[in-house]
Amino acid sequence: MFRTETHLHTAEGSACASASGREQALHYKEMGYDTIFVTDHFINGNTKADRALPWEDWVEAYCLGFERAKEQGEKIGLNVLFGIEYGWGGADFLAYGIDKQWLLENPVCAKLPVWEFCQMVRENGGMVVQAHPFRQAEYLKAIRLLPEYVDGVETKNCGNRRPEFDRRAKWYAEQFGLPETAGSDCHHVFSKNYTGILTETEIKTAQDYINALKNRQIKGFIDL
């Protein structure tokens, strides 16, 4: 089985992360992963990139962690793919199948209501997964769900502090017939728990992951 991490952060792109893109790539290779998605916090979340920058410069700064991870990945034989974590009042949505060039060409995406952003991503061939939908924490004031605008639900997340958060996410996915996926939500190389997805074929592109999730070809979740 091939191992894929669908949800991680870098110190270059996310203000809450301490692991650089290069460190994340090396760490995941050591743990036996074949593929990682870098999903740093977007401009409406806990981004490290200065929001005062012009859009083109902000995108360059935002993508730096991904690009450094990808550069390292090419040296060590690790697939490094691009994603983003879009924030909406504490709710988070992982977008796949778009890239840096797409961001540069679509600055309007930073100003859209979340449902319009999700629809835009999907209309452009991408996919949206709701991350840790039932997480509760001091910084989260409400649980917000958008079942009509997502393609899947993260039902296992290592950043969740209580197991019932994952159980509720699974219930949500089942109630709306949405495919289930998993991500570590890793911010640091000293994290203790890791997950991700297992597939029979290697995830080499974002489209591979989109196909695997939508066609329900995920064979299980990693438990490290």
C-alpha cells in the first residue's frame, strides 16, 4: 500500500507551524510516506505570509514552504503536492487540484464567500474536503458545515484532542454520503501521531487523490 499525507503545514506558510518545508519532506520520507500534500493556511487563516503584500508577492511568500518541500522531495524520492487550507470563521476547508499559477490568475478567490470559493475550485476541476469539522477549542466559536459544497470529510485528524471529534465527523460524512479521508494536520517534526490514506496505486498528482477519494478507492487510514 502507498502512504499519502493529505494535510500538513510549513513554517514558511503557516504562522502556527515550526517545521520548514524541507524538514517536513525529510521527516515524512523517514516515516515511509510516498506522498505529502502541503496545505498551509490561506490568507483568511493563520498564514505566515504578510497580508499587506501585493497579491503576486503574497502568493510567492505563501507558496515558499511548498516549493522548498518539493525541491527536497525531488532529491529524496518523495512526491510533494500542493493544497491550501481555507479558513471560514474557525471552519477549515482543504482545496486540492489548484496550484500557484491558479492563485496568481485568480486573486478574487481571496475575497469570495467560502461557498463561492468551494464552487470555484470545483468548477476548475479541483476538490474540497472539510477538515476536522467537529473540532472544539478555545479559538473556535462555532461548528460550521457545508455538505453541499464539499467532496469529502476528514474523519481522522491527529490535531483533534478528543476521539469524539473524529466520531462526529464520521457521522457527518455518513449522513450526507460523503467520502472519508484522513490527515495528520502536522505542524511540527516532533509531533507524536500521524495518519493519512492508504491506496493501492501511488498518488503522484492531485488528480490521483481526487480520483481516489471520489471513486472511494481509499483502502484505509495510516495509524502511526
